Amino acid sequence: MKKIFYLLSLIVLFTSCSEYQNVLKQKEIKPKFDLANRFYEEGLKDDKKSKLTKSIKLYEQILPTLQGKPQAQIILYNIANAYYNVGDYLLSGYKFDRFAKAYPTSQKLEEAIFKSSDSYYQSSPPYSLDQTETVKAIDKLQIYIDQFPDGQFFDEANAKLQELRLKIEKKYYEIAKQYHYTYRYKAAISDFDNYLIKYPGSAYKEKAYYYRFESAYLLAINSFAYLVAERLEDAKRYYEDYYERYPKGEFIEQANAYLDDIKTRLSTINETNTEQQ
């Protein structure tokens, strides 16, 4: 029975491939349109990427001839959706954009705009890499949310938007933190300053306040003698910013230990200056 089933599968596969190759070579539009529709529906139903890929090729062959006709709307949407379902998100995003611009009154408009934004979302790389595609995805998701506040995909789009925003925040937080851990304390302080202004509600807010203070402290104690006092005072102000917001924060014990050292160092400097006067 297994052998029979295997042979039948081969026959079906061979017949399907032969039919596809024959229709692909024909000049007539209708056989290509009909077969493309069949492959498209079967590909979606059975999750067969090979059939979706064949439907794309057939659709793209006949689309130029059918421009301006009712079938063109079906074809353009199906091409975009086929690319989306085979996981070619760069092309699906582009194709859904084209569909939305070409058919702004279509019943498929909301779905097309969401799937366009989701295509960019799926193309978003890890936070450590360039985030150009993530920014595009954020813009696209925001367009969907603004255009369809009661839309079918609103909750999903909003959740993905927040996820991508957090990814961007993490990217810039990690850049500042990297400066901190590579002893580039001035750059770290500057980046943490900018970060806290740009992302006031960030999930990394407490860490940013703390590491800005720690960077200022480490910068001060590693400075030339004539700069130490001034920079310790700056560090003290950054401690106050942290303490004001997080008096029982995750890093408060270490922050207090640094503050004690700052006070000791400033007291010693003041005593030395007094003795020299």
C-alpha cells in the first residue's frame, strides 16, 4: 500500500508539473489565470509554497495584459499575498503597498495595509543590527493604526508597534552602554542624556539614569587632578537625578557607595585647598 501511495503521489506530481509547464508556454490568458487561481487556493489551503510560487509566476505573466481590467485587482492582491505566505516579506511589503495605492476603495484595503506593515515587521532585524527596516515597519504600523482605529488587526498591529519601539529604544540604550563599558565616559553621558530626552517612558529608564551617573563618577575619578572636583560635582548631580526618581531602585546600594566616595574625595580636595591658601 505504501508503494502504491508513493507511485500515485509521483503521478499526481508529474501531471501537475506537466500541466504547469504546458500552460506556462501558452499564449492564451484564461488557462494561465485559471491555473494560477487553482495553485493559489491550493497553496493557501495546503500550505504548499511550491504551488504559491507557481501561481506567482503565472500571475506575473498575465498581469501586464490585464491592467485596467477587474482581474488585475485580484491578481495584484494574490501576488502580494502569495509572497507573504511563502515568507518573501521584502516583496510582499512592496506588492501590498502597490495594491493599496492602486485600489484605495478595495474591500481588501485594510488587510493589504496591515499585511504590508506586517511584512516590514517580519523583516526587522535583531536590535544589534542596522534598524532602517524597523523604522519603516514602525511607520507602516502607525499608518494602519491611524487609518483603522477599529480595525480587525488593530490589537495585533499595536502590540507589534510597541515591540518595535522597544527594539529601537534598546538599540540606542545599548550603544550608550557600550560607550560606558569601553571607558568612553563622555560619549556615554552624552548618549544617555539624549536617550532620556528622546525616550522618557523607556523600559530602560532607570538603567539609563544609573549608568549615566556611574559614567560621570568614573570619568571624574580618572581625570587629571585639576578636573576632578568639578567632575565629582557633576557626578553628584547625576546621583541626585537617579535618587530622586529611584530612591529604592535596583542600583541604589552601589549608587550610595559611589556617593560616599564622592563626598570623601571632595572633602579631601577642599581640605587640601584650604591648607594651601
